Amino acid sequence: MTCIEVFAPAKINLALHVTGQRADGYHLLDSLVAFAPVGDVLQLRPAEALSLTLAGPESAGLSPGPDNLALRGAALVAAGQGAAIHLAKHLPVASGIGGGSADAAAAVRGMLALRGTEAPAGLGQDLLALGADLPMCRMNAPLRARGIGEVLEPLSLPPLPALLVNPRLPVATPAIFRALACRSNPPLPEALPVFAGPEPLIDWLAWQRNDLQPAACAVEPAIGAVLDALRQLPGCRLARMSGSGATCFGLFDTEAEALQAAQLLRAARSGWWIAPAVLGDQTQRATPRRQ
Ligand code: C5P
């Protein structure tokens, strides 16, 4: 029987500036995003109706019901066709790296591949209505996101060695936006430099921010502990939170340094989710494969 397998990569906000707020309460952002070769895996098989089963190390506490973003994403493009979706969850839930949004975007790609059809007109708006991170999670390659996440510009970034760390505490995004002390901060520089490698990119990123980080550290102090632990690892050039947390990332000049840092941190913090990853373009891995 046909089986479509789709990879749903983690999205990492290398910088996230909160530049204003819309009348409907959503915040305007200016964010630099890259994707990790770490993510969830969806399998879709033809079926009478849409259904979802869950497995994987991070699936505990997640509902396979109609509210699950993977089902809601698939439903957007199902056009009456069914699919049995199996989701292997490897990304911690509610963790600032797009897990649910990545699943929804992957379900859309998988459902379209199962049906052998192209994305319908207006899909972008439907995705945005499901979640502000969904449009960017469709791209899976480095980008700059503005608006509330719907104005997307592809970027060329060098592969960036990183260590992703989550203290296994879910964080509710609305609570972090509510806790912001300032809602109108400077955007990223209008013109971004061309980076020759990870070293100049990290130097440049050090001048940028995640404006949600102070609020998130106040709401969930474990995030501060993760950032401190990352900063103390040999070779860690920059430690920052992704999205609204709690996942943080450390950046390194080389992949070997990131791998060594992962070993050291795993030995010290057995309860944390720790994933070394070279951030960049994951479009190839995220393309649906027929099995
Ligand atoms: O769109 P999404 O469901 O991911 O957003 C969750 C919540 O986070 C929104 O209801 C809103 O409170 C907040 N949010 C925001 N500005 C954004 C994205 C999310 O205020 N750009």
C-alpha cells in the first residue's frame, strides 16, 4: 500500500525581534529562522477518513484528537480524501521550535503528495489562521519572517553548528507575549550581510536578540538555567532562546565542538532534551517520500 513519509524539522529563531502589536493583539516580529535536521516524522496512508496515531519519545500528553495540528493541517488540503496519519514525535511539545506547526506543515505536504496534487490557491492564508509559525514551517530553509510570520523572505545562511536544549517544561506562548515588558523594539538591520561562514554569522547574531527571552525567563526560570549551562560549555559562542521557549540553542564554530558539548551536557543533565544539529536548509529531507 502507498505510504508517504514526511520529515517535520524543528525551526529555530536565531533572532526574534518584537517590533509592534496589531490591533487584534498579535505581535509584529522580525525574525531570522533556520531549520534543524532534528524533527518529527509523519507517515500517511490512504484511508476512508482522516485519523491520527501517535508514537515516539515526546508523544506523552499529546492528544491524537481533531485539535492536533497534524490533523488540522491535513484537513486543509484533504478535499474529502482520507488518510491514516502516524506521527512519530521527537520534538518536545510547546517548546518554541515549531513542533506542532512543523507537523501541520508536513501533514499538508504529505496529504498533497498522497493526493498527487499541488497546493491550492489561498493555502497560505489558511495556514496562517492555524498558527503564525505555519507559513515558515512550510519553507524549511533559512528565512527572514516579518509581519506576524506571514511575510517571508528566503535567505542564504552558512550551515550553523548548534546544540538544542530543552529543560522538558512546556511553555504557553500567549503567556510569554503577555509578560512582555516592551512591545515595540528595533527591527533587525534592513539589509543583512552576506556571511562567509558560521563565525561571522555568530558574531553578527550576538548583536541581535530574542525579545521574548527576558519575559520567558521570568515566567519559567529553568530557561535561565539552560542558557547558563550552554554558556559554560567549551566552544559555545552564543546562547539564546528560540521562539517563546523553553528550547534554547548554543552556537559553535564547528560541528565537532557542538557534538562534544552535547556529550558533556548529557552527562550533567540527564533529564534535559539535548540535540546537536547543524542548522540550515532542510528542504531536501522535508520533501515527501513515497515508500
Ligand atoms: O499563532 P499561534 O497559535 O502560534 O499563536 C499563539 C498565541 O501566541 C496567539 O494567540 C497570540 O497570543 C500569541 N502570538 C502573538 N503574536 C504572534 C504569534 C503569536 O501575540 N506573532
